[in-house]
Amino acid sequence: MGTAVLTFILPEDQHDNPIMYSYYWKYPAVRDWMNSTQSSQSVSSDTLSPILHDGQWQCMVGNLIGNGTISQVDITANAIPSTLQDLKDTTILVNETLNTSCSFTAKPVSTITWIYNMSEEPDPTIFSVESTDRSDGPYTITSSTISDINRKKTTSGYYICKAENIVGEMMTRTMTLNIQCPPSPPSALRLLDIKAVSITIHWTAGFNGGLEQWFTVLYQAEGFAIQHEDEVNSRPDISLGDVVINKTILPNTEYLIQIKATNYFKDDAVVYGGSVTFRTLVKAVFIDDPEITLLDNTAEIHFLISGPLTHIIEQNCVKDTNICDEANITVPNDSKHIWPLRQCVIFDFTVEVILADAEAR
């Protein structure tokens, strides 16, 4: 810690003395001489470092023939700050108080400042800093504690504690402060596609609160009190992309869809994003007279349907019986189907509209 250095240099006429020298040092608090080094005649000086005590120091050099001393030298032994209590990475919850400390020993006393994000001091409207000093022999131990006085504005980041006196400065390691909180509500919820058996939705995830988050899709049909939930695993990217709800969508029914985000903050924090309400509609549908082409043992039936459809069902039944052939046909509306013919019977051909498209509002 000490930075003072005291060097004794022999006179030039003593440099070639063939007898080994011994060097001794003394300061007023010690009555006896302290042996420093023994060296050959080729060494013409001796240095004592570090010097930890103030006072009048003397150096004595001697050999088998005799001793010699120099006059007293007044020394003030200062020391650059040295870290006693370092910083360490800290994680707090958003409703907890930040309270962390650092301490240094130095001579003379050091002044401690805090640095936020490598370049600035913490905002005094958010943080409170208190420092205390206590003696430790010739040194002074200075401790500093930083705490937040406005928890709502405390921000994550990097914090450093720096001590400085007339000799120099010393800094602690960088502390990373992580603040964990409930997730932010998801946003930009929208419907990308609505089909008879599924809905494709899209949203943008909010801040995860410093913890892993996941999402749950809630949807409720008109007239049903129970909400159905599908859990969606969290993803590292901000936009979660497309998620498909695989449920049968009823015609002329209102649906409510909502997204909730959850993380492990306290007792599982839950926030809800915006919701989307939409109603499926059945539009007017007109089926033109089918065009029937008779072949050897089949009938090719071609018909046009006006109005947007999801899918339809065709039935070809023997008249006045329950003997039917049935086929599911998806869009396009311009449909052509070939049916096998039974000889000597009359057929009824029908087209049933199952579900028209859906509109969101």
C-alpha cells in the first residue's frame, strides 16, 4: 500500500571497499535497528520500500571494520486506495430496495464516487449515497453505500465504485445490476387467417421482466362461459410469429381472443395484452344449376357457387332412399366432381354449405 521509497547511496570513495556491507534502517517508533539487506561491495545503495510509517528515518551501513549513519530524513508515507470490500453482481425484484456497499483503505483518506454505465454518476433523484470513515492505524477505511430512494425508477445497468486521494485512485470490479419485474403486456395482436377449424393469430412480445416468460392464448365463444386456453412456449425473438388455434369455428358466432404473458416474478406475474373480437358470418350463397354430362357409367357434375366459402359437402342420393354418396369439397367455388352411376335409378344431387368465411372487427 505504501508508496514512499527511501534510498541510501554510499559515497563514491566507498564503492570499492572489498568488505561486504550491511544496511540497517530505523524510525522513531522502533528503538532497534532493522536489518534490511546484506550486499557485496559492488552494491553502492540500498532501498527500503514500501515505507508504511511516517517519521524520521535513518540508514546505517556497516561492515567488519565499523558502521556509519546518515542524518535523519523526514518521511510521510502515503498510500493509494486499496479495495477492502469489492462489488458483486446483484439481482433485485422491482419492488425491492437496492442496497450495496464498497470500502477502501488509503492514506490520506480517499473520496469515493459511484459511476453508472461507465460514464456518469447515478441520478441523485433516484439514488442516495452515504460514506463513512474510520481509522485503521495510520490508514483510514472509507466505506460507501448506495441505495435507491425511488424504486420505481431504479434501472438495470453497470455500477463501479471509485476511490481517489492525492496519491492515486482505485476502482472496484464492475457490478451488473439486474432488476426483475412482471412482464410487459404483449401487443399488436391481430388475426392472420380464420378457417373452419383453426384461427391463426400474431402478436409482439413485450419486455420479459428479466425472466423467462411464456404466453397463453385465451379464446371464448359467444354463449360459452368457459375460456379455453392454449399455452404457447416462449421464444427468444421479440415477435412470436404465427400461432394456430386448432378449434372448430362456428358460423355466426362471436369470439374473443386475448394473450396473457407470465414469468416467475413473485407468485407468477400475469399481464394481459389487448384482445380481438370477431364474428363469423354466413353470406348469401347461390348455386347455379349444375351442368351434368353423362358418360358410360358416370355422371360429371359441374356447378358454380357465388360467395366466399370455406368448404362444402356434396351428396348424391338415390331418390326416396337413404343410399347416398358424399364428398367433402374445399374451395375453389368452381367445383367439378364425377359420380358413379347406378343403373335405372333416379338421383337427387344436393350441395350443402357448411361455413362461409369469417370477418374480424
